[in-house]
Amino acid sequence: METAPRIVIDSSVVVKWFSKENDSQKALDLLNRFQASENTLCVSDLLFIEVTNVLRYKPTLNNSLFEIISILYDLNLESYPSTKQLLQSASEMASEADVSIYDAIPVALAEQLDTYCITSDKKTQYNRLVEKKYPIKLLD
């Protein structure tokens, strides 16, 4: 049996699952493919904190924040801890591409897993990291 391809996603994609934004449907399509076992969605353990924090300030959520936290954990995304190696890789990447550590962590995780990261953050994350040939793609 063939295993589903691994894809790392960042918080900008997950936020779109719970709020109406540009490209929300694309993000939901990615989630639907995961739920159909067509892919394995991988995340850094920091994603849960980032998403909860961002959604706390969104006025129009599809669910309450407590419900969203439950849904996020119940999805059983493949979550990876923030190890010393991951943070060191992300720090180097952040310095080279002039992005935040938060933006570099999912891409560093993708590099470690020999896959790519999907983001919807074109300006401050994708453009800078793709220019340096890091494994990142835009949500499409």
C-alpha cells in the first residue's frame, strides 16, 4: 500500500479553515484531501499556538475558539516538536532569507522531512524563501 505524500502546512493555511478569507476554499480543499487520506499534513507543534492566537483576533469565525482548538487537535495532523535541530535550521534560514523564525520553522520542518511547505503568505514568507531555493509553495 502506497503511503500518502507528506506536506507541511503553516498557520496561514490553517487559519483559512476557520475564517472567511481569500483562498479559504483552496485551504479547505487541501484539508479535504487530507481527510480522504490523499496526503499527510505535517505541522510544527507551534502551529496550534499560532493559529489560536491569530483566530482570537478574528471577528468572524465559523466556530468558537474553544471549538476550533478541539477541531484542530481532533484532526490528528502529524505534529512535530520544536527540537534544537529544527530551531537551529529555522534560525539559519530566517537569517538568510530575512524572515521571522515563525515563518522559517515550517519550511525547516519540510526540509527535514524531505518535502515542501505550503503557505498562503506570499509577501513576507514565500517570496523571500523561494528566492533562496527553500522547499516552499504557495497555496493553490
